[in-house]
Amino acid sequence: MVEPDIKVADAGRFGTAFLDIDEVLCIGQHEACLSLSRTLARDETPSQHQLSALFTPVARNALAVSHRRSAGMKYVISSNWREHFTREQMMWVLNGGGLHFVANNLHEGDAWRCVPKRVYRERRAEILHWLETHHQGEPFVVLDDHHSAGELAFADPSPDNPLLGRVVLCTPGIGLTMDHVDAIVHALQRPARSMRQAHHAGAKPTEERLQP
């Protein structure tokens, strides 16, 4: 594995990566998240073997290279895994799975994850909500897979689309590879307008919340 020699990134100075886990980093282990959360709920400790086998070496390496070539990133967990773990537990899982640089660079506070899925129907809406709430104008990239991406998989060619050119989709069963690195780095080198500033200036919200 290529371990990036990067210090902890500062929010606003470095790009942000929205990180899906299943079929991006954790391939073909559909019960892994639930199994880990149940183990932790019983106050038991998963084995190091279980943790080290979570994320494929190819995916870990591709993300590490992307991190290094981008001179550091901050991370937001957009995966459903965010529903099952606290921030501290998520860091513990990432460290145990060999993604120390991700654990050390999770956004702080509530910004470490997208809002719970009960609030919005689509991952696209969850990401747009995060941008409207926390974005400081830094470049960003969305890492997801074709199975769970939903509306993210349908690119709106309009230049007003804030996600245009920033969504990198992986193939289920394969996940993140070195073939994705250039697209990730390119997205993080492109300036991005601050959706948070636009939102607080009175712009219309991008997506509607689910009705109670």
C-alpha cells in the first residue's frame, strides 16, 4: 500500500471527498457494516483480521494515491455506514481497515457525515444539503458506485450544476481503482463556488426534504 505522507488537512484549505464505502472500498461484503455495528453494540471488539479485511488493497491504494496527489483532503462519509456509527467509531473502523489518513481527516463536528437518510430521498440531495450547510468554497469530489448513486449517475450538463465533473462512480464488484485517480485529482484541482454562501444569501434550496 502507498501511504501518503500528508499532515492533517485544514477545512477550507484542502478539497473535500464525499466517500461511499460499499462497492467503493468494501467490495462484496454486504453484511460487513451491520456485523460490525452489532459487535460494537454488544461492547465486543471486532478482530483485527475482520477490520483489516474490510477494504480491498487496490481501493486503499487508489484512495491513498489520490490523497497524496491532491496534497491532502478532508472527508465526509456519505455511505449508509454513517447511520450505524458515531464519528469516533467510524474513525476506529477506518484506522483498523488501514485508512488512517481518512480517519485523521474526517470533517469535524456534524460535518463528518451527510444528514441521516430519513431526511432526503436521494444521495444527491444529501450531498447538496451538506454543501449548503458546511461548504467553504473548497473543491470537492463525490466517490460512489453505480448501484447506490441514484440521481448522481445522471449528469446534468448545465454549467449551473454544482456536481458537474465532480462525481466519480465505481463499478460494483470492482470498486475504486487506479483508473479513477486522475478524475479525482482533476475534480479537486477545479475551483468550486460556495453553495453555503449562496444558500445563506437567500438562494432557493436545491432539494425538498421528505414530508413528515
